[in-house]
Amino acid sequence: MTVTALVLGLLILIALALSAWRLLDHRADRKAMRELVGAQPAQPPVFAAEMVADLPEPARRYFLYTIEPGTPLATVARIRMAGRFGMGDRSNPNYLDFEATQVLAMPSGFVWKMHARRGLMRLSGSDSQRWTRFWLMGLLPVARLGGDPDHTRSAFGRYVAEAVFWTPAALLPGPGVTWEGLDTDKVRVTVEYHGLSQSVDLNVSASGQPIEVSFQRWSNANPEKKHRLQPFGGYLSEFRLFGGFRLPTHVEAGNHFDTDQYFPFFVADVSIVEFPGELSFC
């Protein structure tokens, strides 16, 4: 056997091994999504204004805007979206076009499964409270993160904030969820779960429409690459009704929110939000 044949054989074996590894990631994504959907009670109560009567006025307005009376209180959703994902910084955003499906089940967790491209380059993978795993061209692993307290804390901040605009029923007052009024149109929700705590500030309009979300996120998106609390947030717009929930279909968010370093690396347009009973996974 020639050297060329040996090298070719080795490359084929490596490609097969990487393909098998990628397939395992796909299976883990789907399994985690099914588990999160299972966190939703089969027969949830329905929403009534009395449930939020004792909340600070901006929070009460928020719930009356986002949840119609009589809506079954689904706390788990699958969201389909497309948009731009920045891999750079404010001076050089380096945006990729992406499509993604996310299952959001606050406080249990989330899975965001995406495919992105720019020109001939392809990036795919998933993000969750347990891992961050991305692949280049479907064969080369370029990020394998997670399983440590920094990642868990950072992810918790993300999906608590996302629950504010995509699964408001998960933030109704109850164990581990408290609301505090900050101003006429500003309110803070704090979620505590399994030793984690995250506060998120929400600005609402006169009608109760949420327009801006901000919080201190545990992140290493800074020049020093050191995990620390730093501003994160974004803007919500283009609301539509999905199963009795009035939710934003355009979201822009990024690090260093409300500073001169703010960079909206995540710009997404939502096409579908589905709730248990509508959900199916192949």
C-alpha cells in the first residue's frame, strides 16, 4: 500500500469519526429538547387577571398585555427564528445569517439549535444550560464548552431573560419568582433556582408592552476574557399573538447594553412560537 493510500485511508477514518461525533451531538440535542418539553404540566391552569392583582403596577400591565384571559399557562415553548449572529465586536460585527430552533423551559433550561452561514462558510451547533457546541462545515469542532459553574451561571441569565419575552407564564408570581417595582414603567423580576439567582429589569409601555430588557449577566465577553457581571440587554418589537400569548417577533440583544460598547450580536425574527400540545419532534 502506498503512502498516499495510507494517508487517504486515515483521512477517511477521521472524517467518519467526526461525522459519528456530530451525529451524537444531534441526538443529544433532540433528547434534551424532549426532556424540556416534558417539564410542562399536561393540564396547566388558565390565566386570570386576579393572578397578578397584587404585583407592582408595571408588572401587572406586562402580564395583562402578554397573556390573554383564559389562556392555558404554558411555560415551555418552541421558537423558530432566523436572523444575524455576530462573531466579532462593535467595530467589526462579522455577522453570519442564521436559522435556529429553540426549546425554552424556564427554570429547567433551554436548547438553541442553529445553522449559520456567510458565503461558503457554514457554522452549526447548539447552546444550552449544559453545553455550547459548534461545528465548522459540519465536520470540525470549533467550540466545546460547558459543564462548569461559569457556563451554568451565564446560561441561566440568558434563559431567564428570554422567558420575559417568550414564555411570560413561567414568570408568574410563585416559588422562586419575585417582582419588584422600580419606576412607573420599569419593574424587576428575580428568579431563584437550584442555588442560582438572576434579576432582570423590564421596561414596559403605557399599554404594558415590554420594550426593553436588561440585566447583569455573568460573562467573559470582554477584552480580558474574564467572567464577571456586566450589562446585557436588548429591544423587543413587532408583537404577535401565539396561542393566547402576545410575544415579540423581533429581538435585538447584546453585551455591554446601554454603554458605548453595546454590540447587538443577536438580531432575530421569530416566525413560529409553539406550545405543548402543538409540539412534535422527529
